[in-house]
Amino acid sequence: MQKRRLGRSGLSVSSIGLGLMGMSDFYGTNDRQESLRTIHLAIEKGMTFFDTADMYGMGENEKLLGEAISDHRRDDLFIATKCGFLRDPATGRISGINGKPDYIKKSCEESLRRLGIETIDLYYLHRIDPDTPVEESAGAMAELVREGKIRAYGLSEASPDDIRKAYKVYPLAALQSEYSLFTRDVEIEVLGTTRELGIGFVAYSPFSRGLLTGKFSLDTLSEEDSRRQSPRFQKENFRHNQANVQILETIASRNNVTPLQLALAWLLAQGPDIVPIPGTSKRNHLNEILGTLDHPVPFLEFVHLDEAFPRGVARGDRYAPESMKRVYVPPALSAKD
Ligand SMILES: NC(=O)c1ccc[n+]([C@@H]2O[C@H](COP(=O)([O-])OP(=O)(O)OC[C@H]3O[C@@H](n4cnc5c(N)ncnc54)[C@H](OP(=O)(O)O)[C@@H]3O)[C@@H](O)[C@H]2O)c1
């Protein structure tokens, strides 16, 4: 599989990474054995980039990845994880953000232990802590690099201002933020900043949490699935958004690809600095995702997609109001995407 560089950090990862979140959390129940097999298939197919976080399954997702990679050559893999979200152990509810240096360092030790590795390749602060200057968080990350606990660090959903402040303390390798045909906010200011500073861009939720797969149904969502709380998945909004997915389906079918493959190909075409990390917990779904690389789509079709999916086309915020407060929304936009 082709590789992409993470900005000017000197680090390279497979052009598509695998997001592990849904294997342990947020998207209903999952089959652990199938998740392990999916990670193994990804490695077999040449994927090197694996994305987890300490908050996914409250540590379980990191343990799952640790188990999956325990028999593999560590140097062939690029492991990214994150810290910063606090969760109530009893309910799992998110109770805050902590970006304080001591907390970051303690969390890193715990992640290393759960993953069973000696160095994390890319360690993100999952959200900016409004009560801790980002320079202090970046300072802790820089110390972790010097101590050899992490190779590089990143931020997630940070504003251009915070990216610049953190960069001044120590250059970050990557920003991880949501980017897809349905969520294009980062095009306003964020991508300009990461490109200017030579920071890689890791695009999460490239299928808008399943909407852009063309196979999503509200009827099959389990009770505990967090998408039930997402404004974008509420009935009326969902119906509106599905109409756009039909356009995606039309363009996909005339190019002999699936909607998901077209959505991913569009993202990869947005620049060599973009590394999407789609999430799946199933081998057959992973095969479809990786099929994107075998079926090139003419560039003109991406122009058609740009026209059909302008910024703000998706109806409903991507997160519930409390969570929207923790992500950067460019001032040029209202609360909506
Ligand atoms: N930094 C952050 O704040 C943040 C936030 C969210 C996510 N992330 C990262 O980004 C990764 C990806 O994001 P995401 O999982 O939210 O969303 P996504 O990649 O946009 O979509 C994932 C959804 O699509 C489904 N799917 C994938 N391939 C499919 C296929 N071939 N056919 C049918 N359905 C398919 C998955 O279900 P199946 O499991 O059934 O395939 C899952 O429900 C996460 O795993 C996580 O690592 C980061």
C-alpha cells in the first residue's frame, strides 16, 4: 500500500489508516473476535496506521489493539492513541477534558501499558482543555518525545490559533479532525494552517459515521448507539442527508465504485497531506474500504462532488450541543457545519 507523509515530521503511514473506535464503543455492540481478525487483515493488506484512544471503551480499545499487534513486528506498525477525555467510570459519560502536563504524562504511561508497547508513534491531545494553556499541554508532549515515550504528538479538533501556539512550543506531526463530504469546516482555515506549518492532516469519520457508506439505516441502530443523540441522525435531518447520499450513489455507480469508495477517493484527492482513518469492525467492510485504492475515479467526478456537496450540505450538527462546544467551528460558520 502507498504511504503518505505526516507533514514535515519525517514520519510515514499507510495512505489509509484504520480507526478502531467502533470496535469497543459508541456504535453499539461488537464482536471482539471479528474486530481482532479485522485488525489482522488490515496488517496483512499493508495498512500500518492504527488509531485508538484511551477513552474508547475506557481502555478496552487500546487493550484490543495491544493484543492484535502482540505477534507482529512492531517496527512495521504505526500506533496512534490519544488522551484528554475524562469519563465517569460508572456511566461512561464524558465528564470533562484534562490537558494538564501531569495528567498527559500519567495517561501516556497507562496507554503504553495497555498497548503493551514501549513507544507510542503518535500521541494526541484528544481535545483542547479550556482550563489549561495549550502551550503547557504541548510542553508535556515535548517532554514525552525527549523521554522516548512517544515519537511525535498531535492535536485533535484544535483551532488554528491553538495549533500555532502548540507548534511554537514543539512542532506537532499531525492534526486529527473530522473531514468528509458532509463535514468540510476544516477547509476554511484549519487546512491552510496545517499546510503552512507542515503538519499532517488525519481525517476522522470520513464516512460521516456511516452515513456516506450508502448502506446506513436508522432502523438497525441499537439502543446504546451514540448516533441516536447526534443531530445529523435525527429523523428529518437524516432524511435530508439521505437525499445527498443518493447523489453520491449515482456518481459512484457510473464509475463502478461504491458510494463509500467514492467518498474516500474524494478525500484522498484533497491533498497528499490528508490521511483518512475510516472505522470498521468487519473484514468484509474493510475489503470494500481498501478496494478504493484499486478503482481510480476521474478527477472531473471530484469536481461534480464538490458542487453536489458544498460546505454545510449536511443537515444537523455532527455532535450533540455539549460535544459541539469542544470542537473548533470556524467563526465564519454558525453552529452548523
Ligand atoms: N479525534 C476524534 O475526536 C475522533 C472522533 C471520532 C472518530 N475518530 C477516529 O476516526 C475513526 C473513524 O471514524 P468513525 O468510526 O467515527 O466513522 P466513519 O469511519 O466515518 O464510519 C464508521 C461507520 O461506517 C461503517 N462502515 C465502515 N465501512 C463500511 C462498509 N464497507 N459497509 C458498511 N458500513 C461500513 C462502520 O460500521 P462497521 O463497523 O459495521 O463496519 C461504522 O458504523 C474512529 O474509529 C476513530 O479512530 C476520532
